[in-house]
Amino acid sequence: MDGEKSLTVEEAVNFVKQYKQESGKTQSAIAKELGISESALSSFLSGTYKTPLTVCDKVTALQKVNEKKRVAPKAPGYVPTTITKTVINAIRYSHIQGKISVVYGDAGVGKTEAVKRYLKDNSLAVGITISPTYASITGVNELLAEQLGVRERVARKITREIIAKLQDSGRVLIVDEAQHLTVRTLNHLRCISDESGVGLALIGNDEVYTKMKGSGRADFAQLFSRIGMRKQVLTTHITKEDTRAVFGQYEVSDDAIDVLYRICRTNYGLRGAVNVFVNTAAVFQEVTDSGVARVMKDMNIGA
């Protein structure tokens, strides 16, 4: 333990019991964290383990790690900003009107946080996140089937059951990272929206809008003409008030807010500013302009 005093057996047992209750983890999961078998942990907790001090050292190490995690600075949670409001309003439009909305633009500006918030606040919203693995019709159907409880396994029947579950449901489909979708899959989602009558909100970077717009050819008309609302969100749309709303809840100097604001409006976006903020707080236990500048240099971030 590098010269640090280990917990006593009684203290270690009490910590494990409290940790299990507060974390909601199973005894098996805690044993895995400690690097011992579940049976060994059971014996330790019951007082029958032959060499309890060896487990005490492991429990002490776990306690210290969790204490560091507890006091470590956290990234700000969801905060209403110019951009998150734009995203949520577009999703709400799709939800109420049963139309397609597209929000596209720069990375790291808060689009995903807005999606998460809408999903949290609206039990009728169905959200999926696309990765290249799920860019096909099959991949999207798999994600939607999981969300909607579809049991069918035959491809065409899966689509029919998805539509049946969505009809008259009052739901809205939210697709994050939609730029990964193929044009064929975008049309598939458009058909699901048309046939079920539910709205569809597509959230992603510029590529998703480019794919939907196409080159003006007739084969893109069905897709592009269905867009009821489109909104572009850029890092340059982030305001000083947005930055203050996100970071002003902490003890952050005005000069530091200015620097974080400048980061927000670069290609690093709000996500980059949050990373700088968290690292500055971790290193200096406070967030000042000089501390932010120091961390920016270490992270090779310019503003």
C-alpha cells in the first residue's frame, strides 16, 4: 500500500457492504473489481476467509480509487443553449407535426446532449444512434426492433411490424449520427415515417443534409421534398451567454469564461472547451484564464 495504512477487516467489510448498496453493483462485479473470486469475497464478508488482510489491501485500494473518482471534476451536464434549443425545437416539430426535420452542422456543439435530453423528457420518443456498422437498412431495422420490442426475424416482416408498432403511437423517431446512413437507408426511414405517420428527426453533420439534397436528380426528390424543417448549427452560433450558462455554475473567473468561449467557437467546439475545463479543474483545483491557457497548450488546443 506504499506506506499507507490499510483498512481493518471490520472497516473493509463495512466499506464493501456500503459500496454494494450505493453503487447497485452485484457482489460478483465487486469481486471482479477486487481481483478475487466471488466465493472468496463471500468468505471475507462472512468472516471465514483464511487470509483476510490480503483482501483488506485490495479493498483499501478500491476505496481510494473511488474517493478520487468522487471528488474529480465532472463535465457539465445538459444546459439549455442556443444550439440545444434549436435541436430540441426541431425534434419537437417532428414529434408534433409528424414531419421530417434535419439538424446538421459542426461536431461538438451539443447536438447529442440535446437528443439525450429530449429522450429523457419524452417517453414516447424513440432514439437510435448510427455507427458505420448500422448504416444499412438491416442495421437500422435491428436498432429499431430492439427499441420497439419487435420479435420478428424475417427482414421484410421486421419492417412491417416496426410500422405497425409506430402507427397511432404518438411517437417520434430520433436518429443521431445520421450522416453514417446510406441514401438507401435514409429513404427506408422516410418510408417508415410516411407509412406510420410518425415524425423523423435526423441529427448529424453536414453530410446527412448533403445526402438528402443530392444533386437535384429525380431519385432524390422523394427524400428531399419530405424535409419539413432544416437547421444548421455551427460552433460560431455559440454565444458568450451560452458559455456562461455552461460553465458559470462553477467558480470560474470571467477571464477564463472568455477563453472557454473562444475555444467553443473554434473547430473544437463546446466539447473541446469542456475537456479543457475538466482538465484545468483536475490539475489546478480551480479554473482561471492562466490555468486554462496552460492546459490548452498541453492539449495542443488553440483558440
